[in-house]
Amino acid sequence: MTMADVRVTYDGQANAAYISFAEPGSEPAVARMYPCDPVEVGGMINLDFDEDGRLIGVEVLAARSKVPQYLLDHAKRLDTDAG
């Protein structure tokens, strides 16, 4: 059984994470973004879908309070303080 390729990027300055479900090597265009109700989820979370209606990514703002720390620790850092 093969592990799925889920890529996570994180910008510590913006405290924003992006979890991508796109196929390796592809950069599908976001055709539709669905914002989750910030009151219901306690923050801003956006679901990105491709032109075929497939979920291709999740954007999470206030990521430190919403995303498990181990994912943030292993995410590709986009900010300048990524030592």
C-alpha cells in the first residue's frame, strides 16, 4: 500500500497553512473556493476545488490553533524565519 502525497506549506509570519491534495508535480488551478463558516469552525478555513469539483487543498488561517503541531513542524516553510 502506498502512502498518499499530501503536501503542507506553512507561513509562520502569517500563521497560515496550506494542505495540498494535488497529484505530485501538478499545480491544478483553483476553480472554486468554499469558505467554511468562521463561527462554526472557530477561524477561517477555505476549501479549494478544481474544475472537476475535486478537493485539491485546504487553506487554514490561524493555523497554530487549528492544525496539528506535527504537520506544522514538517511543513515546507514559506516565511523568512525558517532557520
